Amino acid sequence: MVFPCLKVCDIETTIHWYVDFLGFTCTFKSSIKQPEHAIIECGDLKIFIETDPTGESYAKNLMVVETDDIEASYNALSEKGVIFRDSISKGAFGSKEFNIKDYEDNRITYRQST
């Protein structure tokens, strides 16, 4: 298995965003105050998070989440109040997809193969 690693400027707020908006659980933090590393998980997805003290990583990450029901995913995220970059449309590889942004403006693409 391969899991993504996000470099972020504000690790605590990023953790809370993924927990509150996407239903993740924080399963590890390197320290209670000002952690440098964390792991969040949701189902089979695990994301490693690392603090970027330089701030250069802001809005530079991209993740793709495969879903079996693009409309249900869109509606569920809409109900939670996430910020959408666009609505459901045909993606570059012929799939249905939409994009949201996380707390640090990273792009998360939800896609359903056709």
C-alpha cells in the first residue's frame, strides 16, 4: 500500500479540518503541543502529515480520492460545508470528478471512473 504525506504549515488546524469535514480520525501525533508529525485515517486511507516550518508547502499538495458514487460524495461534502473548487464534471482521464480545497488550499480531487 502507498499512503500520501502532506507537508503543512499548521498541523493542528489541518488535523481538525480533516476530522471535522472529511471524517478522519487522528491516530498519532508526535507530541501533544506543536507536533511535527501526525497520522490521520479514514477507512482504508491513511495520510501522514508533516509540519513545514518554512511555509513553502502552502497550497502545493494534491490528493485524488476514488469514490463509487460521485454524487453521494459531493452531497455529503456539501452538507459538511466544504469549499468546492468546481462542481461535478468530466475529468482529464474521462472520469466524473470534482475538486475541493482543504484548510491550506490543497486540492483534493474526488473521482469516479466511468
